[in-house]
Amino acid sequence: MLIFHLPFVYPRHDRTRAMTVTGLAANISAMLSILLQPFMPDTCERLQRQMNINYNLIPSNNKFICLLKSGHQIGKVSSVT
């Protein structure tokens, strides 16, 4: 679980690890916005808009892929509820 990696603590000690954990969490959020789209279309649309992405297909190989490449710019953040 990501909470055990404490990404909010690492910047003081290990910036690279903090960026890795944060990037993984962002990519998991992006993948969830795709997987949950049939069940929560409005929420997923808002989440993808905030993440500055537009995906609606599950990868054909059914494997986790990095949707957000290094340097990806996140859009304006707001509540998705």
C-alpha cells in the first residue's frame, strides 16, 4: 500500500523515491479512471480532466502501463465529488 511508503515524508530524505511513489499513485489513479468509467462516468471524466488525460480504453494486453510519463503536467485540481 502506498501509505506505507509515506511519499509526504520522503522529500526531506529521498526525493527520487518520493517522486517514484507519487508517480505510481498518479498512474494508479489514471488507470482507475479508465476502469471505473462505465460505473462512474461523470466522476471519471472530471478526474481525467484534472489529470490532463483523455483515455477510455483498457490496455489490450491487460497489464498496468505507465499512462502518465515523466514530466506530465496535471491540470487544475478540484474535488471530484
